[in-house]
Amino acid sequence: MTLSLKKDHKLADLFLQAKPESAGPKFFSDLKSKARLVLEEVGFPTVKAEEYKYTNISKKIADSIENPGSPSPISNLEKVEALRDLLDSIDGYQIITNNGIPEEALSDSPEGLFGLHHFTDLDASAIQEIGQIEKPENDAFSALNTFSFSQGLRIDIPDGKILKKPLVMVHYVRADENGACVYPRIFINAGKNSQASVIELTVFLNDETVFVNSVSEWAVAENAHIRHYKLQDGNKNTLEVHNTGANIHKDATLTSVVLSLEAGMIRNNLSIDLNASNCEGNMYGLYLLNGKTHVDNHTNVDHTQPHSQSNELYKGILADHSRGVFNGKIFVRQIAQKTNAFQQNNNILLSEDATVNTKPQLEIWADDVKCSHGCTTGQLDEEALFYMRARGMSKESARALLLYAFAGEVLEKISIEPFKKYCEKLVHERLGGSY
Amino acid sequence: MLSIKNLHASVEGTAILNGINLEIKPGEVHAIMGPNGSGKSTLASVLAGREEYEVTAGEVTFKGKDLLDLSPEDRAREGVFLAFQYPVEIPGVSSTNFLRTAVNQVREYRGQEPLDAVKFLSLMKEKMKLVEIDQKLLSRALNEGFSGGEKKKNEIFQMAVLEPTLSILDETDSGLDIDALKVVANGVNQLKSKDNATIVVTHYQRLLDYIVPDYVHVLFNGRIVKSGTKALALELEEKGYDWIKDEVAGTAV
Ligand SMILES: Nc1ncnc2c1ncn2[C@@H]1O[C@H](COP(=O)(O)OP(=O)(O)OP(=O)(O)O)[C@@H](O)[C@H]1O
Ligand SMILES: [Mg+2]
């Protein structure tokens, strides 16, 4: 693999060979051909590519994934105990994917609340929307998912439906002799005036190296209000690239909260198009990294019409040799007057060997807007630490309390109580333990 | 109770304290005055254990123990309390949570049972009355967005809760209006006993009308250059520090 090239074609070839294009409706074979073309023509990004210059995930995949195929479905999933207590306490509607493939039999699909359909079962008009929000040409990994997924899931929340319980999407992942690459593919359509929360969890059934490459598309119709929580708590051998794209319509809101607690390397691409007036996109993230974990959040919000709002807060605590990357793009188009856009990225480095690369990227063409951004990277506040110790609190407790307070600003964005409690406990354990 | 002998301290290689000697007995109130930059806060910080300050010579014993050998938290647990000149704002940490953790760690060190939520709350209530601090303030994050006066009151409130044997009040009166000053002084006086001692660092003799000192010391260039009674504070108020500086210059030649 030559790093002088901006794109890695060898890796692309490997994946293209691994996956014979599947049959299915013509729409998909066309979409997949398009994705193939993207991979053939541009390949995977190397560190020479601006968008991936700090995150050499192509190389990481090339070095650690021996078999670019996908594992077969795991049997007896219903017996898996992992997260059982959490799932019981949340008491939501479970939606299961099994090594990337939706598991209808294990998923809840209560009559009249929401629709759950395999892509291959969709009618012509519902099919047409797939791959239009998160287009294969946006990103090589979006193309890879599009080319490689063998079944996707479309969730339709009907107009006016307010889901009292959250949807809990659980991705079960385990590599086998057929491969280590998993491609969840989701399309969520939130109808007019609907309201729902979606919690997304991944269960890695062992510590073997796996590559999870997902695409999720969110169509949020007029006055719909959607909250999306994603917990990334794998192990040091997990490699993940997620492309999440959202289209937000008039008076609608999408709130995304991403917690990255454990992984080998993660790249999250989150892109929100605020396509109408008075709509809102909220992007929150927390990453607690140690060892050599590397987490990269690239976010993109596009204000295209007047009176829309975006709020963004990503916070990181980095120990050991870990690395965090944040890139936040905000576009405010010329007609998007009265836009409010706020962005913050704050990091605490607990070790001299930890690194953060943070970059706000604001492009504002409208003149009557309120936009602000800021990023900070520093050590734990020594003044505060001394103040607390001078009251009799141990250094360890003071440290943990300060770090927890820092993280708390993101955790408080979680509005589902049992899930929030669970995340708080994970964060507590991390901050009181290895930190 | 506290014995400071020939204390020298420096920060980043610059000497700030140049041989402090001070003896404090239980029940006493000592006022420390002196011009800006003379080293008053440095002395207070060194006693509380701030790590940026390096003690280059001298010794400090507190209730027979080598104070300089203890971590900041152990000094607090032994009964040293510093009311900060500039209390730190700590966003996201609730005042109540913080104080309860601190109190219980102090109790643990002293071999006492931890206070449960109910007992802690009644302790808080009792002390809140003493310093006339608003409950609303304590339900907020520690010192965050507090006014100057509110921060100072909160220091005294924490002192009341922790019941130290040696309290060091670093300019707790600065920035207080006369009503707040009376409340703070009243709190300090009520906590005074024959077993504990207080060091008040101040620029204003006004405070000393309410907290009456047994001794007044003048700190200049990192040394105590003059000690006296309350009368010395009145003299300083009237004449400023120049005559003391001249005296020091005179003896140095
Ligand atoms: N952390 C530090 N780094 C560098 N210099 C310091 C530091 N702390 C104190 N100093 C210096 O030490 C000297 C004494 O400072 P200190 O704060 O003790 O004075 P002070 O008597 O409390 O003054 P004030 O009346 O203004 O509060 C000053 O010259 C100050 O600039
Ligand atoms: Mg001072």
C-alpha cells in the first residue's frame, strides 16, 4: 500500500472481490453498481486525503482484517445475555440485526405503531428513497456499505404517531470463518408530527477483530421530533465507520447523542441537512479514550433555509496514547438568514501522549446569523483540584468528580432515564477506575 | 498549635517567602496585613499545601505533626482550613455533593461514621442559618456564577460545616458590603472556641472591628517585619505602609 496515493485502490479491490453483487430489485443493483464505481474510481482514503488525514482507518483495516467477507448469522441470538439488564430496564421495542442482517423473528413490530420492512420487500416508492440521503459518492465507506450490505431495514413511523417507548436497535456482531466485516443498513422515516427515540447499541460477542461499517439514513418530516442515541462500547479490536445522514424538514428536530467509550478505532460521519425553516439539528458527543483507542467525529450541518438552528457539543477525555479527532462543518447558505448555529468541542488530556486534533469549519454566506464556535484542549483544572483537596477530598475523588462533571454536560442530553443511568454508571466506572 | 519556623518558599525559582516565624496558640486570632504582593496569599497557600510552591527552608508543625509532610487533603482532615482569596468556580459539580463527599472523607480520616443524607442535610441547614446563606445558592454548581460576596459567604459556610481547628481567611472581607461583612464576621466569631485558632489576612482594619485579633503582623517582602496588637492595625490604616517600608530599609542598611 503506497501512502503517497490519496486513495487506496488495493483495499477497494479486495472488498470488491469479496462481495459478488447480489441480485434483488433493479433499484438496488443500480445503486450497488454506482457504489462499485465509486470504489473502483476513488478507492479508500489514505492520510493524504484531507477528510481522513488524522484517521488512517483504511490502513488499519488493511492491516488487521484478514478476511474481507461477512460472517454468517449467529445462531441462538435469543440466548445472548449481554446487555440483558439494560434492555429489560429500558423496556423498548427491540430491533435486532444479526451480523448486519435484520432479524425479523427477534424484532418487535407491534401492530399499528411503526412499520418494519426489509429493503427487498419495499414497494417501488419506498425503495426510491434509499441511498438518497447518504449517497455512495459522499464517502468511500458509505459506498462500501452500499456495495456490500445484503439486506437493509426500513422503519416507518406513521404520521402523528408518538412512540412512548424507545426503539432499541441492537446490532449483534461476531466474526467467523466467512469474514469479519459487518454492514448494517438502516433507513428511518419519521412521518409528519411523529415523535420517537432510538437507542442504538452494538454487542460484540467476542474480542476478535471486526469491522463494522454502517449507513443510516433519517428522513424527518414536518414537525417530527426524533432523538437518536448511539453507544459505542466495544473492545480494543473493534474497527467502526458509521455514516449517518439526516434530512430535516419544517419545524422538525433531530437530536443525536453519540457516546464512544471503547473501541480500537472509530470514525463517525454525521451529516444533517436542515432543509426548511424552523428546523433544528442537535449533535452531542462524548468520548472517553484510553490505551491506543482512536475516535474521530466528523460532523456536518447544512443550514439551507431561514430560521433554523443547530447546537453542537462534543467533549472528550483522553488518557494514555489515545487520540481524538473532531471536525465540525457548519454551512449557512445565503438565504438562510436568522440561523443560529453553535458549536463547542472541549477536551481534557490526562496524558502527555494523548492527542486531539480539532477543527471547526464554518462557511457562512448569510449575513444576519448568530454563529459561534469554540474548542479547548487542556489538562484537568489544577486550581479546581487544589480547591477540592483543600476541603479534605482525596486527589482521586476530586479528579473523578471533576471529570465526571465535565462529561455530565453531554450525559444530561440523554432523556431516557434507564439508559441515562446505565451510561452514567459506565462513565463513573471509567473515571473512577483507570483514570 | 501552629508553629512556623524560618519558612522560605519559592515559585518557579523566585523566592517569595523569606523566613517567616509565627507561633499560634489555641484560642488566638492573628491578623496578617501587608502591601499587595508581600506574600500573604503565598503563606496561606503553603500552609494549605498548594503544590506549585516549593518550600526551600524552614519547618511548620501543626498539633505536633510536620504539616509540610502532609498532602493538602490530609492537612484539611487534620483541621486546617483555607478560605480562598479567589474561590474557584467548578461547573458541573454540585455544592452539596462536593461538600458531602469532603465531609465524609474527613470523618473517615478521623475514624468517625459517615453522615447519611438526612444527617448531612440537617448539618447543612444548621450551618446555613449561621452564615445566612441562601439554600438556592447551594443547589447550584459550586461557586459557578456566584457574585464575589456569595463566593466569600460560601467559603465561610464550608468552614462552618468542616469545623476546622485552624482557619486561614485570605481576604474574606474584600469585596463585601458592610452587611455581608457583619454576617461573615458573626459566623467566624460563633465558630471561635478556646480550642481553635484563626488567621485573618486583610487589608482593612474595618474587619478587625468585628473579628478582634490578639495579634497583628505585617508581612513585607516575604517576612514578618512588625508585630503588635490591634493598635497596629489602626496605625496602618492611618499611615499606610510607607513608614514600615522605611523602617525595614533603615534596619537593612
Ligand atoms: N504562582 C505564581 N507564579 C509566579 N509568581 C507568583 C505566584 N504566586 C505568587 N506569585 C508572586 O508572589 C508575590 C506574592 O504574591 P501573593 O499573592 O502571596 O501576595 P499577597 O500578599 O497575597 O498580595 P495581595 O494583597 O495582592 O493579595 C507576588 O509578587 C506574586 O506575583
Ligand atoms: Mg493575596
